[in-house]
Amino acid sequence: MNALDLVGLALSRLRTSRLRAALTMLGVIIGVASVVALVAVGQGATRGITTQLQSLGTNLLTVNPGQATTGFTRGGLGSASTLTLEDAAAIAAVPGVAAVAPEITSQQIVVAGGQNTTTSIIGTTADYATVRNETMWVGTFLTPASDAYKLNVAVLGATTADDLGLGASSIGTDIAIAGIPFRVIGIMQPKGGAGFLNQDDEILIPVGAAQDHFVSGDSVRTIGVSVASAKQMTSVQAAITTLLETRHAIPVGGTDDFTINNQTQLLGAVSSVSTLLTVLLAGIASISLVVGGIGIMNIMLVSVRERTREIGIRKAIGARSRDILLQFLIEALTLSLLGGVVGIVIGLLVSAGIGQYAGWGFVFSPVTVIVAAGFSAVVGVVFGVWPARQAARLDPIAALRYE
């Protein structure tokens, strides 16, 4: 018999005991579905995090103040007031820097008509749009003129605009920030996020206006730096470090009173951690595939015992041991592959549902599907060999006498 005949015979045997075949495949189905779903979810989560980080800006370096110390208590990073607007102006002159945007932040109550909300008020410059990769939904962004003249103008994030009930028709109207009127000149495109990570819940105003009304002094919370080329990220970071150490009179070998976060390095670290976590989860899920393989081996051993007389008759009329071996091996392989196909479909449906709910969408990886199908085939072969060998080694005479 050729391979097609053996596959047809295996399928006919499975049809005669459908419930047993379904229960046998269940372990493989669960294992393959778990592997496919977990890998897809891991890849989707990685893509979602990467997208969020990239939305913060292009070729971004973030310069933050150091730690403040009160008595014997040391604050967190960024708690000190060690960066100034003059530092930002000096950084803008570093070769390879495309744009610089200092940020002064304050939490304030904002009122528009009968609506109000509490949100972050960020005093910054016109370069913020370049540094943070912002695009406008309607209206215009801050301009160099609004910076120079400290105009009371505001650009709203998408979430803040929704909270205040403002839309495209609101451009040119006034809102009150801590009781001070500001003219709305634009609303930004949404970037996504939630809670403290919501980049759309903010209002941007000129840095001079923020100093006049909300934050005294020239200290800044952070300085965003857009580097002209991704290849220059490391060299520009080193140049900024040297510049700030000189400006802040930090001795050689001393502790810097600032930190610089490199977006490229952060993306690489996130990708590495996510990949490791995905592989770990897929490895744990594959344990159920082994359990499914044991189930296949168990049911095939039972099948060999039940069909002992059939094996004896086939050998008596000329079937060779390798024919019997192939028959039972292909039955085990068919069981495993059918379970694998069903598991792949279920895994893709589950991952699509999770991706839709989480917001990163459906991530389809052909490599994952191929590996899952190959793994299920290997399980069928590995756990089907022993029962097949047991069947092939049966003595025809003893098999015919078996009751």
C-alpha cells in the first residue's frame, strides 16, 4: 500500500471511533493552541510597547534631572532641579542634534464652558512637535512667535479635548487654566495610552507662559532631544554628557546630576525581554503537547491490542512488518496533525481576540504556524513509533490465535 492508501485507512479507522479520536487529539489541540496563542500575544505585546515608545519621538534622547536628597532621604530620579533652559539652549548647539524641547510641567484644573478636568500643563517650545513626533488633528502647533512673546495659547491632547467637550469648531475659543484664559489654537492627533501613560491627556503652552503663570524659575522637568540620525545616537549622547558635566562643574569620576535615556537602547532592551518571555511561555505551553503525545501513544497501544487478529490476518496474506509499522505510524501521525490543525485555528482565534481587546491588533506569524505544525508532526512520530513497532513485531500465528 502506498502512503495515500495508508492515510485513507487511518482516516477510516478514526471515523469508526470518533469520540475516542477526538479525546486523544484534545491534548495536542490544547498544546498547539497554547503555543500559537502565547507566541502571538507575546509578539503583539512587543509590537504594542514598541509602537508606544516610538510614538514618544524619533531618535529620541531624554535628559532628566538627578536625585534630590533631603536629610538622609534620597528622592527618585528626576526629583532634583538640576536642568535649566540654558542647558537646553546649549544642547541645541551640539552637532547632530536636530531639535530640542525643554519641558516645564504643572498639574492644573482646566475649564471649558460647563466642562472641567485636571490635566498636565506642559510648557515647551515649537520644537516639541519634532522631538515628540506630534501631528495635528486640527489647528496649528506652537510657533517660535508664541514662544518669543509668551502668548497665552494652548494646544490640546486628544483625550483632554474630549474631556472638555471640544472639537474642530473650538479652535479660536478660550479655556481657563487655573483661572487664566488661554486661546485654543490646535488639537493633536491621538497617540493612545491609558492612565499615567496616556500621552493624549495634556495641554501644551509656551514655556514662557508656563513660567509666568504656573512654575517660577528656569528649571525644567526634562529636555527632549531629537537626533538627526539613528547612527549618531550614541555619539550625540556622549557629547551631551560631556557638555552638561562641563556646565555643571562635575569633576572627572564624579556623579552626574542628570541622566540621559536612549530610546534605541530602550527599544532593544524591551525587544530582548519580550522575546525571552515569549520563548519561556511557549516552552511552558509545549509541555501540554508532550502530554498529548503520551495520550496518542496510550491509545495506539490499546489499538494494537484490540486489532491483534487483524494484524495477524494481514501478515498471513502477505503484509510485511514494515507495512504494519507504517500503518500504525501514519495513524498516530494523522491523529497528531489533525489535532495540530485544529489547535492552530483555535490559537489564532484566541490571539486575535486578545489582540483586539488589548489594542495591538492581530499579529500573524507564518513561522509560528509552521513550527507548531512541525512540532505536532514530531509528537505524532515520536509517540507513535513504539506502538507501531509493537504491532510490526507481532508473530502472525500468535496473533491469529489471540482472542
